[in-house]
Amino acid sequence: GAVVSQHPSWVICKSGTSVKIECRSLDFQATTMFWYRQFPKQSLMLMATSNEGSKATYEQGVEKDKFLINHASLTLSTLTVTSAHPEDSSFYICSASESSGGVNEQFFGPGTRLTVL
Amino acid sequence: DAKTTQPPSMDCAEGRAANLPCNHSTISGNEYVYWYRQIHSQGPQYIIHGLKNNETNEMASLIITEDRKSSTLILPHATLRDTAVYYCIVMGSYQLTFGKGTKLSVIP
């Protein structure tokens, strides 16, 4: 099956710093990538959807200036958490889909655990 | 996308079939039923999906009722590694909306 990687797998940072998380589709071209956030004992919440070469679409309540998403190529999307605070500590998961529309399964990365001190 | 209802937890003996139910009574004609699972601290893993016919792959079988208002995911011979949270998702567009899922515990 299709493989999606994330880097780093975990990161600890100081409050106020920015953290960049990379999501790569290793063996397919991902027209669409999704970013999710998961707090402990809760389900995944979609943060934003990004299509290659265009601006990301953010879900309601997600600050686009705080969570910067770049999808510059068909195999790479990045999520930058700017001026991170302890409440941003969470498990961030990306997924990738080969098609920009229609029904296709999404392939998920292994997740990145962010801890903000 | 239609909402789904799943039991919060289930137990299954190792080696036995695990049958995970899902209700999606408001599903519309063009919406698919997807199943994913999430093992602790990992990203979700795709299992199977279907529209109205029953489906089977190397991981599981998906049984969808004729009226499409419910479905059952079947793991034919559960192993300890199948312990995870299983999510049933109805998807008509390209977005997945995760509910709380069913926490399946496979017991030795």
C-alpha cells in the first residue's frame, strides 16, 4: 500500500518557538493532503486540507496564521506551528490522497507528537 | 456527510471473529462506508470501504445491509495485534470525519 512518512516523529520545544512538521508521500503523488490533530483520549480532528499549488482550506476554529501549511510539491506538505504554546501540545497526523476529488482512501502518516514546554 | 454510531468498546477472544457494528441511518446514495483503525500512538490505518455490496480483502470483510443503514466490519480471526480503535466513517466528499470509534480489545 501507499506509504506516507512524517518528520519528526516527536518534538519538544519551548513556548514561543516555531515548529515545522513534514509530511511526505513516498510512492505516490498526493494531490491532496490533510492535517489532523488529536488530543489525548480524543478522536482525530481535521485542521486543514491542502491541494498542491494552492492555499490550504482551514476548518472552522483553526487559526491559519498560527498553523501555516505549505503544499509546494506533489509529495511534500509542511505544517508550521508558529509561536507554539503548551495548549498546542498534541499528536499531529497528516494523510495524503491521490485524487483531489471523488472517493479515494487516505493514507496516513505515523504522526508527530509535539510537546511545548 | 452522514453521522455514524458505534459502540464505545468491545472485547474479543484471540482467534475468534470480531464483528464490529456501525449504524449510519442517514447515509445518502452516493456516500461510501469506510473503516479505519488506529493502534495506540500511531496514524490511522485504512482497512476497507464499500458502497452497497459486501467487500472482502486480506484484512477484513465489510457487510453492508440492503438498506445501507448499517454495516459490520468482520475480522475473521482476531489477533492481539488487532487491538485498536476502529472508526466507521461515511464519506461522500473527500473529507474523513472521525467519530469516537470502537475500542476493540483482543483478549488472549
